[in-house]
Amino acid sequence: MIELRFHEELYDGFAIDEAVKTYAAYATAELSRDGGAYVVKVTAKPEATSEGIDERVLSAELANYALGLTIEKARAAGGAA
């Protein structure tokens, strides 16, 4: 299990949720909030690890996807990210 923390002033909560859904075939995720952060606990599914998918890489990809969606949303809203 790998715990990811996303500062709520930097990341969009809906983007994090969408990233979790996108990677649901490969990992289970437990979402919560802690202070000013969204917390995602990522655990690679056994079938994913048996196919050679590394939990650290999977977690990094999920975080990167959440960042990309956050940036896209900010740009669409006319903000600077």
C-alpha cells in the first residue's frame, strides 16, 4: 500500500476521483481527507502485480494523471496552473 497526499489548494478533488476511477482495473484505492490534503491509499490488485505492474509506478501514474486533469480543469476555467 502506498499513500499519496494531494494538497487541496493545488489539486482538484474531482480530478483525483477521476484518476482513481481510471486506474480501478489495476488498483484499489481508499480516499479520505486529512487537514488540507486529499489522501489516497493505493494498493495494486493481485492480478496487476502478477502481470508485472509495480505498485510504486502505478501510484506515480495515478498521481500524474490527477495532476494533468487538475491542470486541464484550471485552464478550461481560465485559471493559470
